[in-house]
Amino acid sequence: MCLAIPGKVLQAEEQNGLRVGRVQFGGIIRSVRLDFVPEAVVGDYVMVHVGFAISQVDEAEADRTYEMLREMGALEGELPPNDEGMTQ
Amino acid sequence: MKYLDEYRDSRIARALAWEIASVATKPWVLMEICGGQTHTIMRYGLDELLPSTIELVHGPGCPVCVTPLETIDKAIALALRPDVTLVSYGDMLRVPGSNSDLLRAKAQGGDVRIAYSPVEALKIAHANPNRRVVFLAIGFETTAPANAMAAHQAKREGLTNFSMLVSHVLVPPAIRALLATRENRVQGFIAPGHVCTIMGYQQYEALVRDFAIPIVVGGFEPVDLLEAILMLVKQLERGDGCVENQYVRSVTYKGNFPAQQILKDVFEITDQKWRGIGSIPDSGLRFRPEYAAYDANEIFDLEVITADEPTECISAQVLQGLKKPTDCSAFAIRCTPENPLGAPMVSAEGACAAYYHYRRHAVAS
């Protein structure tokens, strides 16, 4: 129930005092409320939960974390073979 | 999909698991609060990837599971009224009430509809001015702002045929209650990333201070969870107990201000009953008096008699991390997602459903 999915904002506009947008999730486009992410603009990624964007993805942080993790994964070829307590 | 696939990279996951194994010198018991995280752990077999010294126990973070029996009974009673359309998140339909569930109420002619968003419930109310539309508003801090926005919008639009049956629960008071029990074995917590997206992780500093226990805010993908576990184990091995944030791409220290503001405008904090656990002080939300006209508890006469939970169901201990679903004598035999004895077998986030979907064959063999 607390799941949220990252999507890309394709359109953002005010409608009768509500902030509404169109957000793309992979190949699917949905109408999403943007009231809680007033700074999000077209091209930004947002996390969407029950039809509302709850955060704007911090892309710099996401890229930095991923790079760090990727470097860690890249070392995996040099890891010792299947250790005690670990499964394939 | 961007920001999803890369956090499911199995090479990174294995490298993280290896590092956890090399850092952990002692056994540690960790709890993930959120049921969504429990499902990721089971689905990707993260518990099997970890060294045997790291035990993961599953927390009460399944809103469907902890919604009180009385609330389910009230929703069923409302659904059976000829003038009411009851709108609910889909997961709630099979949750057992005292004598029935919403799916059975629907089969008996009740107008029960499933919505993905509270916005859809508002649309149903607009489209059916002769029906009294009641939205069963459940959820943690993640969902509460969306539900609050629905009430706020209904008030602004002067919608008179819309109300909400509210059952909201808050995470930090539940962690406090778990830590205060004598049976508690948990030595570190993974805090729920989307709850913290709304509320920030500032809320967890008091817990760390009072209980000297590490808390790491974690995301929902396998790599997120393994990194959060690594951060917890490093803290535990060092003897630290502080709040850290693994889910930096979504969570900030202070959280989402507009969402917190709408929560404050519409709801106030109250004691809340958690199914299987009991009442926890200041762990829920109720409407402020200004929103009484949208409170289904106020505008309907809702006296229901609630029966006791089935005795065989151990969901109370499962929700507190004291037992695993497979410890239950009814698991996958007399209790299945089609015929659940307790709510954790129903919800897409319930620990029993997670074990049923991903582990029952392992248990059988």
C-alpha cells in the first residue's frame, strides 16, 4: 500500500486551484496530482503513490548512489567463491 | 524503467550481501517495518542471500492488516445500506470482518467499488449525486496526505454526498510501542522510505535517543534494502545507534512540507487501535472538528457489534515480529489468500501473503 513508482513528468498545469500533470511510467501515461511537488516541472522524475506525486526524485543523489553501488557490483567478479551462509 | 531497474541489479545485490557477510561478526536481528519491503525481501530471496547471522523479522507496516476489526465491520454495514456507495482500495475487499467481508457485501448487493486513488472516489461522488459515497480511507503517513486532500477538495467544492471512514496509522509511535515490549528482540530498524518521504527522518531522532538503537531509512528495491541492512550492521558492529538515510533519492530530513501541511489542516493526532496489537497512544489520525461533515463516523449511525478474532490466527505475533507466518498451524492449510483467517494473508503487503506466494513450496518440501 505504501508503494510509490517513479515516473517522468510530461505535462504540469493548474486546474481550478489543483496541480495536475501527466506522468510517464515506462510505456504507460497517467494523470497524476502534483499538489505536493510544487517545484516539479516537465522532465523531472517524481515518485507517485495513489495518484499523487509525493516527492521529486533527487537525480543527482540517485546517480551518485547508483554509481557507488555499481562500482561495488563491478568488483563482484573478484569476490571469493560462495561463502558460508551465502547462496548463489 | 529509470530509478527502478538499476536498483534490481543482481550483481550489485550479491556484492552488497558479500560485504554484509564480511562486516557481520555477531548475530543481529533487524526489522523492516513496511510490508512493501517484506514483499521485496521474500520475492527476491534477500533473506537467503544474507549470512545466516542476520535475521530479518517483519513489522506491522501493512495498513490493511492493522485496520481495526470494528472499522471493517462498519465499512461492511455501510456497504449494505441501500443509499451508500462504498469506495475502497482493492486490498481491503477480502479482509475478514467479524462475520463477513466487503467482497461478500458486494455479492449481497452492496454497492462496493474499488479505487486506486481517493480522487476517483470524489469523481464517483460527483457523478452520482443521489448516492452517499463513503471512501474507506486507510493508510500510513504515505497515503494520509492524498486522503486528506480528498476531504479538503470535497469541502472546497461543496460536495455534500461524500464522506470518509478514516483509519490512519503512524509509524514512529508503533516502533516506540514495539521497543517498549519485554519480548522485543529487534536490534535495528529499516524505516519505511515512503512514510519518511512525507514526514522526513527527523521524526526518528527521538527514538534513537530514547532507545539507543540504529534506524536506517530504506527504499523498496532489493539493492536499497541490502544497502540499508549493510548500514544497520555497520552501526551495530561499531556500537552506534543513529538515524541514517539510505533512500536519499526520495527522502529528506524534513520531508514533504505541502503534504505535511494538508495533513495538519484536515487531521489531528489521536490514539489508534491496531488490529492484532491493541491501542497505541498518539498513533492515529482523526478528522479535525471543521471536517466533521465529512466524517462517516459522525454522519452515519454506526453501531456494530464486533466479534473476537479467530483463535487459531497468530497474526498479532506476526505483526509484532515475534513469530514468522510459517510458525502458524493454519498457514497455507486452513488459511490462504482465498480463505484468509487473518488480514496479513490478504494484503499484497501482509507477511503471511508474502510467505504464501514466495515460500510455501519451500515449507512443504
